[in-house]
Amino acid sequence: MWRSRSDGDVTCIACGDEVPRSKAREYDRYGDRWGSRDREFEYLCKPCHRECCHQPRKGLEETLIKADAGHVSRDTFVAQFHDIVSDGAADSDSQQERETERE
């Protein structure tokens, strides 16, 4: 049996506002919206949802965890996140550019 999705208020994980469920969008940190059995979703209010990038986010949650999101200062998080994605996304051209800059 399906549970009602319009019951009660939820808290937007982006701005912290409490909104009726009918005014929110589900956010699944694992990107597996259809495999939701026995899981609870987090929510974004509609304005925050509209501001989100709706591109694929495979690996994003793992990267956020590695960068200590929510556990360190914003500056530290941004630096750690940048280091992680820079190391993983370097193609041969940008790798050569970095090596040239070091010399």
C-alpha cells in the first residue's frame, strides 16, 4: 500500500524552511529515486529545487563525505572538495599544464 506523500510539513535541507510536503520536492542522496523501499527522503522546497543543478550526480555523495561536508568550515570544505575533484578529473592536458606551472 502506498503512503500519502502530502502529509505534514518537511524541512528543506538547503534553506532550513519548514514547508508543507505538497510544496516540496524529494531529494535522494543516492540518486535512486525508484529504489526507495524502507528509506526516507530528504526534501527541498520548490524555490531551492529550482535553483539546483539537475545534472547527473553519480559519485557526488561520496565526494561530499570525503571532503567532510557539514563537519568542517566552509573554506576548509571548499578547499578539500576542490582537491578531490581536481585529482579525479585531471586529463592529460591539464596534468601537463600543472606540471609546466610547477617548473
